[in-house]
Amino acid sequence: MNRRNFLRTAALGTIATVAAPLAFSSPGASVSRPVAKPGKLRLTWEPYELQLRHAFNLAKYSRTTTPDVQVRLELDGITGYGEASMPPYLGESVESVCRFLSSLDLEQFTDPFRVEEIHDYMESVAPGNRAAKASVDIALHDLLGKIMGQPWYKIWGLDPSKAPNTSFTIGIDTPEVVRQKVEEASPYKVLKVKMGLDNDRELVETIRSMTDVPICVDANQGWTDREKALDMCHWLAERGCMFVEQPMAKENFRDTAWLRERSPLPIIADEAFQRLSDVRRMAEAYDGINIKLMKSTGLHEAYKMAVMAKALGMKVMLGCMTETSCGVTAAAQLSPLVDWADLDGNLLIANDLFDGIKIVDGQVSIPLDRPGIGVTPLA
């Protein structure tokens, strides 16, 4: 018996009880319930709407909910959990995610450890659908970690004590609401400020009237003039800003490169950067990349992105969408490898389904005693 089969057989005998299926049903939801077959991967999913604690205001839109699909991948009584979260800019929906998941035949894979083959298969089924693919990838990593009896930070050989502090997001809002959010964020050592409208400086001044903790800025493509963007970078550098994320439109590669050459602050790619094939080109105009599981198709590709970016001398930020603790804790497994973390998406919602990542004195704290991605369903 080879090592992989030994680990799998041993794990099946010891942890099959940890993964009872979890119901996420919502009124009127289209729920998949295929019949389980011994030795076969069984994929199930259900729509779930995330309720935000505050309106999420960005340069181009505002929202109070985020559509989401909760996913389970089961093999011989062991269940891996995953999710697809879909903010508007991803271009996906509950309907598109469920349609993609319905098109998959994962029962053909008798060995769930063939992660590369499973990803190649998902790419062959349909292009795009990044969040949908991420949901399967996260559930697959959770399943495999449980089979091996190990968390993914340990499988990757990472030191959890090296996880960075996470930022807490302050959205675009009135000074009164911004003050309230800053008070809520008092346990955090870094604040992430959403920008891109005409009140950018007022936002920062309001925050600085209450705290001197370091900030980072996400303009969400909201700055349109490179000279003004450079002026803002100098102004922010004088006010304790660490870096600026996606200052200009993702298509505006030339002006972003111009800004990067002159800015006193690192310029980080977010919307401009999606997949592994984008990393090398980003190095021509950005100082770093923001990896998010929902746009990178999950942990498998995210790990490769981080390794390649570091090899190119780039900074690596690990972010998230508004997600349950399932997606955020999965990302946290990778956090000891990155320079900055923005893993607060689960804290921005009021209806989490899982217990997982904790923030201890501002630092990402990965669950140390849980195999897989490190989450347990809440009752």
C-alpha cells in the first residue's frame, strides 16, 4: 500500500464522524441532492445570501447583501466544505454558479488527490466561472486535508506564527458612520480604506482624528487622472499609508506603470489581476498582487500565484470577498506565505455559517487543531 492510500485508509477510519452534511437551505432555493455512491465524489450545493452588517460602499456601487452558494464535496462519509461568493464585478451569479456545478461530473475521479486533473477538467467544461470553480477547489482541499488528518498550512510547510496582521475594511461613507466603523475596528492594527470618490481626503482625515494605526488604501479603479493619483499617493504617504491598491482602471496599464515608477507607495493589483497567467505581466506595472480565492479559482492556483510573485520580487497580499468563515479560513491557510492580509470578509456579515479563523491582537490566527481548511459548521 502506498503512502497516499495508507493515509486515506487510516483517515477514513478515524475522522469519518467529523463531517456530517450541513443544511444551508433558503426559501425557494434550488438544492442539489444527488444520491451518494460508495467510493465516489458527491457534489452538492445550495444558494445562500450573505447579509452585511453595514452597507458596503465602493467607488462604483453600493450593496447590503452578497449572493453566495454553499458547496459540499463528500467521499465515503467525509465532507469538505466550500463556497462561491459573488460580488458584482466578478460577473457571476447564483444561477451561473449552480449551472456550472450542475454540469460537472466529479464521480469520474476515483482519486481525489489528482487535484491538477480535476482543475484541468473544470477548465475544459467552461471558461470563466472562477468563483464556481473556487467553491469546488475549497471543498476539495477541505476533503483532502481531512483524509490526511492535517491542516493545509502544515501540508504546505508553513509556520502559522508568521501569519500577518489583517486589515479591517472601512467603506466609503459619511464621517459619522466612518467613526463608528473605526471604533468597531479598535482591535485591529491595520485599517483598509475604500476610496475613489471626491471625499477621499475627508475619509482619511476622519480616521486620523481617531487613530494613528497604519492604513492601506483601495481605490477600486476610482482614480482617473494619473497626476492627481500621484499627488494623492504623496499625500497618503505623509499620513501613514502602507500601499495603494488598484488606483486606476484595470485596462489603464500605461498610466498605472507611470504611477508605479513615481509613487512613494507600492501599487498593488486587484481587479487587473485574476489568474496565474496574469502574474508575470503584473510585474511590469505593479509592485504586488492581491490574491483572492474567488477570482483565482481557489487554493490550488492561489498557492502557485504566491510562489511565482515572490520569485519575481513582488509583494503578495491575500484578500477575500464578503464570505463566510469557510472561504476566509481557507485563504488563511495560505497567509504565512504573504506580506499583507485583508481577511475580514466574514466579519462584515451577520449570518456566518462556520467557526474558523480568529483575529488575535490584530493577527490572523489559523485553527491549529482542525484538518483541512479549518472550519466547523455552526449549529
